[in-house]
Amino acid sequence: MFSSLPFGYMFLSVMGIGTLLSVSSIHWLSIWAGLEINLIGFLPMLVYQKSVSESQSAVKYFIIQALGSSFLIFGSLMVFNMSFTWDMFSKMTNPSILGFMMLISGLCIKLGLFPFHYWLPSVMAGLSWVSCLLLATWQKFAPLFLMLCLLELSQSYMMAFVFCFISAGSTLIGGLGGMNQTQIRALLAYSSISHLGWMMFALLHSEWTMKMYLAIYVLISISLFVSLWYSDISSMKNIGNLKNPGTSQLTIMFLLLSLGGLPPLLGFVSKWLVIVASTMGPWTITIFVLILGSLMSLFYYLSLFFSLFLSSLKKHSLNNLWVNNSIVVFINTLNIIGGLLILMVSLLSSA
């Protein structure tokens, strides 16, 4: 993709500079400027494509991000009105709750969190696999860490309730929305919404847990999107028509099950860490809603896995499902063995 796109690597560098500026800044104006620089670097990668659907998704993404930026500017102005400084860590005698709510709403719009999640599936459905990978991983870094800063600034009961509401709604929407999807890009968008809900809930209890969850999610997403990009499929009905059906089906379905959180795969470890961290907090009841949303996603992934596995057994023998492909073997081994190793280390450290 980058070789066919003019100045593709330059746009990628601009995205990185914008993300680093937002994460490393302590002033609201520089944070906003970093997010806009990141947007300027990402939009050309969406617009300069051959498909019309990708250009339409780029226009939708630009409108949504502009709306989120306006919320951020309005919220930062309200916070400035109370503290008379652009420093985000300044002490405020009377913190503006409405200003913090506007800032959180702007970040939720940029992330695609509940209740501002409607744009993400439609935008991801029209993008290429590389653009989907960047949207699902890289574009989450800066807003998530800004959410962490906002939570540290306002240690209040109301803010924690808002975070629990957003996380529970995002997980339920991610589970319900994925139940009726046959397009893989839209399915992964709902999966991203569900995982963002888990990350928001992890912010309330442990910064380290959120970072571990984000790292595991990014690792699984990179493996999954690269596998789908290599297979060049767009919907579930095309999975059976692959060049290497046995290997590609098993790899993609193992990664989808890992995203769903099936034990003992790697994706289960991140959810287990959040559950362990939340048992010591006051918002334990919310974890049952998160588990319910994950079970919806896992039910869909399991039913799809068994249908594809049985259909592949009819066409190919069991021995032909595993071929001598080092990349496929490494991805599946990482998902299975990696989850077991991290679980053993966490159990030994807690003991």
C-alpha cells in the first residue's frame, strides 16, 4: 500500500509525530494540535485510493474527527475558564465537571466508544486492510492515554460512574452488533468497540493492566489483519475460497477466537488481568456486564469456527490442514502457548 501511495511513508511519519505530540504534551492546545497533525497524516492515506468506498469512508472519518475536535476545544475552553491556564495538570479549586464531560465526549467520538460508536463499523467497512489496521490500533493510542490523564485529574465518583457506563455500553454494543455481521471489516469494528470497553474499565483500576490489554490487543490485531490482507477476503462467505484454505482458515479462526477471549488463548489473558484487578475495586458489578458482552462475541466466533472447521474437513483431510508454513505455526503457537505462559507468570507472582 505504501509503495503505491505517493509520499506514503511521509504521511505515516506525520501520524507518528502527531501521536507523540499529543501523548507528551501537558497543554490542551498542544494536545489538540497533536491530534490534528495525526489526522492530517492519516486522511491522505484514506483518500488516495482506487476504491470509491474508501474515499467515502475518508469523508465520514474526517467529519467525525472534526466533530470530536470541536468537543475537545469547547471542553478545554471551559476548563480554562475555571483555572485560567492551559496546563492540564493545574490545580483547580472548582473543577468544571461539564468541561471534563465535553473532553470525555470528544475523546469517545474519536475512539468510537458508546454512545458515539455508530460511525466506526461503516467507516471500517469501506477501508483497505492496512487502513483498518491503523484505525484499529495506532489511532487508539493518543485518545486512550488522554482518557487516563482525565481520570487522574478528576478522581470523583461521578467520573468513575461515567467510565463504567461507557465501558459497559461499549462491550454490549460490540457483542450485539457482531452477532448479525457477515462482513469481516464491520465485525472487527464491533470487536474493537468491545475491547475499548474493557480498556476503559481497566483504566479505573490499574494503568499497567490497561497497557497490557492494549499491547495484547495490538499484537493479535496485527497478526489477524495481516492474515486477512494476505488472504484478500472481505466477507465470511469468501473464507472457503482461499488459495491455502486449511492454513488460512485455521489461522484466521484461531485469531478471532483469541480476540473473543477463549481460554487458554492469548486474548483471554488480557481479560483475566482486568477481572483480577477489578475484584479489589468498588465497581465489581460492572465486570459481569463486560463478561456478558464478551460471551456474545465468543458465541458468534465459536459457531463460525465450528462451521468452517467442519466444512474444511469435508474438502480436505485433517493432515492437510497444517502445512509447513513457519509464519502460521508461529502465530498459532503464540496465541496458545503465549496465553498459558502469561497466566502461569501472573499466578506465580500473585502467590
